[in-house]
Amino acid sequence: MKRISALLCVALLMTACATPLMRDAGLDKFAPRKAEKDLSSGIRAYEEGEYKSTTRLLQSALSAGLLLNSDKVAAHKYLAFVHCAQSREKLCREEFRKALELDPGFELTPAESGHPSWGPVFRSLKP
């Protein structure tokens, strides 16, 4: 029974490491796979304005094979934000396009969609 509980705990941590609640609680540090650790670290780097590290970590997470589509979408979303923030609209558009290919129902939050850099780019891609 303890083994099943431990496996369920690991699965929960692995699948939820990109959520803000898990990161804020520090539980993302227990994610067992490099891909999920890099995703969490990349999002944290983005939040700290470290765009070079953000790009490196998120690309590493994608290359390492994130398991969940929602994690892949999050990585592409944050890469799009970095590219748009640095006036690289073509790359921003490509990252949003990849996110939408993975999840056609993907939406930005109201705060994100109102951003002057990436809001219009994202809206131009939504059917």
C-alpha cells in the first residue's frame, strides 16, 4: 500500500510540476524527470526576467521529452512570450502556433491576452 501511495505521489508531482501552485509550494523540485525540472526552472527564470536562461531551459525541457501536452503547451507559451518581449515576432508566432497544434483549445489568460506584445500575435493565430 505504501508503494502505491508513493507512486501516486510521484505521478502527481511529475504531472503537475508546471502549475503555479506546485511551483509556489516548492513541490516542483521533487519532479523526478529532467524535462519537468527544466520546465519549472524555465518558467521560474522567465518570472525573474532571465530570458536567456528561460529559452535554454524550456528548449531543454522540450528536447528531453515532456510527457504531458499541457507541459509542452506551457513551454511553447513561455518561449513565445520571451520572443515577443524581445521583438522577435516571427519566432513568437511560431511558438504560439506549436502550442495551438498541441492544443487547439489553448487560450491565454485575460491578463496575458491583453499584453501589447504577444496579445495581438496570439489573437491573429486563433481561428
